[in-house]
Amino acid sequence: MDIFTKYQAEVWDYDVDFSRSLPDGDTLLSATVAVAPVENMVSCARYDVQTVIVKVWLNDGLPGSTATVTVIAVTAQGRTVEEQFKIRVRG
């Protein structure tokens, strides 16, 4: 699982690339993004679904905390795929 670091005040984007999980010709249709635990106060400002990438924009966060971001996507050919990464928040 990838681990990224951001400062509390930053709004930063992270690309979740599903190309390794998908067979040729399949693309993403939709996605959901969840951040846990909520006590860490990292929030998803927005996300954009592209052909095989979900761009997740994160903001806020409690300094010194680590949150797990879970992205679940549905593909044009009916697959459901999931990726996770961690975000560490600096003060």
C-alpha cells in the first residue's frame, strides 16, 4: 500500500491508477471514495473519474495522524475494483 505525506493546510491530488487491474479495453465508469478513520479529519474535497484513473483531492487532516483512503470503482464491463493508499498528515 502506498503511503503519501501532506501538510494539514494543503489541498493535494493523488492519482489512483487502475490500469494494472483492468484487462485491455475496460474503462472506469464510476467510483466512490472513503477516508477512515474520520477522527483524523482528512477529507475528500472531490474526485474525478478518468479512463483508468481516479484523481482524488484531499484536504485538512489532524497533524501527526494517518488515514486510509479507499477507492472503489465500477468498470464499463461490469467489474468492481478497489485500491487503497495511506496519507500521513504533517503539522
